[in-house]
Amino acid sequence: MKRVPLYALYVADAISLVGNVMAQLAIPWFVLITTGSAALTGLAVFFNFLPIVLAAFFGGVVVDRLGFRTTSVVADLASASAVAAIPLLHATVGIELWQLMALTFLGALLDAPGTTARQALFPDLVARAEIGMERAAGVRSSIQRGSLLVGAPIAGVLVAAFGATTALWIDAVSFLFSAALIAGVVPRVAHTAADEGERPGYFGELAEGIRYIWHRRLIRAIVLTVLVTNFLDAPFAVVMPVFAREAFGSAADLGVMYGTFGGFALAGSLAFSAIGHRLPKRRTFVCCFAVAPFAYLTLATVPSLPVALLALAAFGLAAGPINPLLGTLQFQLVPAELRGRVFGAITAGAWAAIPAGVLLGGVVVGAIGVGPTFLCIALCYALVTGYGFFNPAFHEMDQPPPAPVAEPEPSP
């Protein structure tokens, strides 16, 4: 019974993430087919990522104050309403492009605090379940990766057969299931916090999370590295639909490519869950990142579908261990009372460049084509990952985690 809340969190994540993957495929495809513009497709993806950065950064304090479980449930219910409004408008009075952009923005804005809240819940549920953090984080990342494996092919088939709005209805329902599971099975987690009179205020707490990150060299180096690599990966969501449409002509092929990447990323996450506690963290981290430039170089040749799938399989397998490894480090280093604001700031910092990367990717692929865009990404990626082998901050990954500080005994 001690593991039931953790399993419920896993299931809630799985349901919600599969729905989100379907929406992330359906919305760009809908815009691309409707407008024929790669730039507008990039704008649609931009409005899906920008609010995640804003809400993660400014919503972390709200997560700490409102509570992890309550924030997760409220965010899921609000997101379900925003996402359901898109197919509802389309089926009734029709939906304009600006309305689609606005609702996409709102849905992502409401979803981000819920994601932070579930991340903040996770370490306590792992401790309650008495499972090793590397194994538990590997399973959670496997679920995140598996959502791409399951959601992308289903979305591709649904979009090809019934249109994009069907996938959005499923995404809205997935939020409702997630909210019900968290509310019904996961217990409240209480942590000692400052009294209201001692609180530094909203912006003071926000600054506290930022200071925590900046004063810890390893966390700062991780955020900066992921910021740059996420910027380079951001055009993937725009370039891949254009690649699929020009080379193969079907959303189903796009779903197969996304599913291949997700399936092998799932395998990489599961491998880390099984043996991650035995691996040197720094070497694993930099070697996994080093695969990305080779995958992008292969895609730059605009290959046949089997070759593209092979490149995406290698890319996914190497990407699989990265998130659970970084998650393990975060869960071990960040104190419970700061999780919301620190995790939110880390997410915002890591994702801050994604909206700009998405917009730039849409413009670049429209101007120079798919192959040259992938080539530019590959060359930049090689520079960033090459430096990772020499970054001194990453050596702290292999140091043992700090021992928890005991609470002072109350004076008699």
C-alpha cells in the first residue's frame, strides 16, 4: 500500500502526457495543412512553449504556497477546459487562427504549474514507497518517453483519419483522468515552511529560488547547458512536420518517426532505471548528449524513411537517460520547502530559449529548407556537447549527495 500513491502519480503522468503528445502533433499539423506556412506552424508551436516558461518561472512560488497536490488538481481541471474549447469552437461556430493560438497559449500556461507540482510531489512519494531514487526517476522518465511512443502514432492515425480535433478531445479528457487520480489516491504532503509573517513576499520567494540555483555551480551549469541544447532542439517540432510532408506526405509517417524516437528513448530510460545507480553520472551525461550531432547530420541528408528512423532510434536511445539522471540530481540537491520555486525556475531556465528556437526554426526552414536547417543544428550541437567533456562543474555530478540536515530538537 505504501507504493500505491507513487503508482497513481505514474499513471496520472502517463495519461496526461499521452494526451499532450497527441495535441503537440495535432496542432502544428492542423496549422500547416490549413495555412501551408512553416512560419505560422512555428508560431503555433511557439504559443505552446512560451507559456510553459512563464508559468514555470512565476508559478513555482504558487506551487509552494498552494500545495503540491492541490496545484496539480486545479491545473489539470483548468487545462482540460482550455484544450476542450479548441475542438468545441471548431465544431460549432468555427475557430480563427488567432483563437487557436490564444487557447494553445492558455492551455500550456495552466498546465505548467501542474507539471511542477507533480515533480515536487515525487521525492516524498518515492521515500514513502522505499524505492531508490535512480530507479524511480528512471521509471518516471520512461513514462514520459513512452508517452511519445504511444501518443504520437495514435495521434498520427487519428489526425490522418478523423482530423486534428479528435486528438484534442482526447487530450482534454486525459487532464480530467489525471486530476481524478491525484485527488483520489495521492495524499497531501506537508512540509515545514516559514510563517506568513516571516515570508519574504512573492517576489522575495521567487528571488530565493533563483539565488539557490545561481549559487550552486553544478545546477547552474546544467541549466545553462540544457538552455542551449533546448534552443537547438526546439526547431525539431517545426522542421519534422515539414520534413514528413515534403518527403513522405502523411501525418502517419510523422507519427511513426516521433514514435520511433519515443520508443528508443523509453528503452534508454528503462536501462537507466535498471543500472543507473552503477553508472558514472558525468560520463553518462556528456556521452548521451554527444550522440545528438550525429543524428542531426543524418537527418540533414533528408534520408529515406528507414534511415531517418534509424537516426531517430539512436537519438532517442541516447536521450533516454538524460532526464532521469538530471531529475535524480535535482531531487537529491533541492530541499523540500524550496521545490516549487526551484524546480519551476529550473524548468523556466532550461526552456527559456525554446520559444525563440521554435520561431527561428520556422523561419529558417522556410528560407533554406529542411536539410540545411538540420545541418546548422548539428554543427552548433557539436560545439556545445564538445565543451561538456571539459566543463569542470560537471565533475560534481559524481560526488555523493549531501546528507539531509536534521531538524533541531525543540527546547524543553
